[in-house]
Amino acid sequence: MKFKPSRLVAAVALTTVTAAGQATFGPLAAQGDLAFSHGKFADAEKAYVEALKQPRETPQATSREAAILNSLAIIYSLKGRYAESESLCLRALAIVDTTSGKTDTVLASILSALGSVNLHLGKYSKAEQYIQWAIALRKHDARDQHTGLLADYTLLGVALCSQGKCRQAEQVIQQALPLCEFGSIDCQNGSAAARATLAAIYARRGRYREAEEWYNEALEILEAAFGPSNSMLVPVLSDLSSLYASRNRFSEAEVTGRRALEIAAKDLLDSDAAAKAALATGQALAGQHRFEAAAPFFKQSLAIHERAQGPESIQYAWALQLYGRFLRKAKRPSEASVIETRANAMLKQAGQKVDVSEFPKH
């Protein structure tokens, strides 16, 4: 049984990069690292972009540029800008390969980021190869790599379940959880991401009560570490909102989805997590027969995917298909037919099976 990678892939990759310990050059990069580690992604992006404009007069500075490119790539991935993210990762990989070889300490985090991006792009086998490479590097590093290993094993779980190996994925993440339990901020973030990814796997397998418990554990960890309004919470809240909507718990889905959107407005307005939260909120309202109130949220989800991935992307087509389903429920069949025909044509052209099983049915 396969499933489309959860929006938590971005959060896991974020943990991986943070856990690697970003090597910085100059005050701008340091500002970016600080903002990045506290979930202030807009500030981090601005600082990293400015840092990359600074001259790099030594080989060491050029080598450390790879870490900044990788951190910026993770921010782009979190915002759904996957093509740009992959391009930056490959630039970083080329720098590491040229300046310091295959044992560079930044290499594992670059490979993890590439694995995350490839999961979003549907290249599951390729993603697994990158992640396994990152794990091998961390295992052979003499320094403490527990946080990075937990993040990589969590990513590996997503890659495995995306290829239909969900039982194996569950085992991998469960076995990795003790690697990093409630130490540093990075460790707490990684532990939360692992729990939320387990929740997504359980939800996919119909184990909804366990899924909810794991999501709530992840939220508790993140709220304790970052506060109740930090961007780190958005992917978990959006997934939990979708879970509530799929179980006909529409009031809870609406409250959780609106909370995710309110937080996302600060730093992650065009992220996949925001799009998913908007979709879940729309479905929650539609489940309560509040169709007029629901429509703007479906359109918000579509608009996010259009801006982030483009109007011909798979993400946009999936969202369009669900909008068509909503229109039918709202008794607007002629509009629904037009939307569904367009969505199905896009998915067929891309060679994708029409599959909305990962989204709430209501």
C-alpha cells in the first residue's frame, strides 16, 4: 500500500540540516542560522541570500558556502519550490565534491535534503539511495550524529512507505526513536518529526487512534521547544487537521486547520503545509454543509500550488481534482465536470495514477 509523501518531509529535512551543524562564514550567515533554527524562515532566507553575495576569498569560505546553499534549499523545499531546492542542493554537492571530497561533514545533510526533494518529486527509489548514503556517512563519523541519524531514518521511513513498504517503514522509525530523546532543540525537533511521520503512516494504514496520539505527542514536543505559534508546528497541524476531517470530526478539523493557516501566514504562506491546511479547513466546512464558507479555502489551496509549483504541476492537479469533488458535493455538477476533466487530463499526461486516497474523503 503506497502513499504520497507527507508534508512532514520538509520538517524532517529541516531537522537533518539543523542537526548537521551549519558551517557559516560572516555575520549574515550566522543570522541565517539563528533564524533558521528558530523557525523564522523568511528572515533566514533573506540572510542566506545576502550571505551568498559576499566574496569568498579563501577555499574554506567556498567550502562553507555549500552549507548555506543547502539550508536555503531546505527553506525552498519547505515552501514547495522543489525545482529550485533541487538545483541548490546539486550546486552544494558540486562544491563539496570539488573542495573537500566525499567525507565532508556537510555532505550527509546535502544528501538528506536531496532525498527529501526527490520524495516530493515522486522519485522514491532515487530518494532512498540518497538517504541511505547519508546514513552510511553518519555511521562512519566519529562525532555524535544521533540527531542526524534519527532524521535520516525518519526520511527513510517515508521513502519506504512511499514504495509500499509501510510495515518496514514503521519498524525503521520505531527502532531509531531512542537515538535522540528530548535533549537539545534539534533533538526535540527530530523526535517530533519522527513521531509525526509515524502518525502519517498509521493514518494511512487505518490506525487512526494511534495516529492521533503520535500527532499530539509531536505537537507537545514542538510547542514546548518553540512555543505555540512557531512555523515548525505548521506541517503537524496541517496533517492533524486532515486526519480530523477524514474521520468526520469537522469542528476539530476546522479549528486545527485555521490555526495552521494563521501560523503559516508569518513564514510559510505558500508552503505545501499551508495548502494542505487550507484544503482540510475547506473539507471541514463542507462536511458541515457550509459550502459558501468552504469554497475560498479550496481556492486558497489551488492558488498556493499554482504559485509554488505552477499550474501544470502534479500538486496543482491533485488539488484541482479535490476541488471538483467539492463542487459536486455543493451541487454544482457542471462546474465540477469541467474541473475534473482538466485535472484528470493533467494527471494522465504526467503519467500519474489518479489517486486521492491520501486526502480526506469528506
